[in-house]
Amino acid sequence: MSEPPVRHGRTHTVRPRWTWIALVVMVAALVLIGAGIIVPSWAWAVSGLVLLLVGGGLALYGGFFYDVQGGGSASDQLRDVVQDNEHEFPDPTTKRTEDEVKRDVHRRWLGRRA
């Protein structure tokens, strides 16, 4: 019998595919801004700033700033991107009991029930 995930307070959805897309867009924007400064070209620098804003919007949509899955292997992360998986994580201000946290850790990270 599997228990439903513990949900107290707000949660945040993380979309790994969109967080990686946002990262690539923001890195490309920084390269474009850097090239605009080196060349010097206002057109490149402003285009890079616009692209950086677009990447920031994608990051917000993808949950980039809540992506706390660390420790997963590269193949797990690639699988999430290919399958377009979504993950729910509790808000940082959520208060949970120690037992709830232990159950969640065992379920999510250790693949077993507490």
C-alpha cells in the first residue's frame, strides 16, 4: 500500500526540460552580451539582454529556482528531460514534522517506505 505524498502548505512544480532549456538560453544570452561588449555592438548587447529576460521567464516557468533534485545521476536527469517529467517540491516555508520528512526522504530518495 503506497501512501500519498505529504502536502502541507504550498508546493512548487519543477519541469526539468524547461529548466535545462532556460539554462541554455541564459548562457547563450551571456555569451551574446559578452560579444556585444567586446565588439562593441549595442545591437548584440541589447539582444543578449532581451534573450536573458526570455531565459529568466523560461526559468520561472520551469521552476529553475526550486530545482533541488541534486544527487541524481546524469541518466536520471536526461530521462526526466526526455519524458518531460514534472516534480512537486514543498515551499521552503512549509513546516513538517520530523516523521513526515523521514517518510518523504525514504520515499523520494531511497525508493522505499519508512
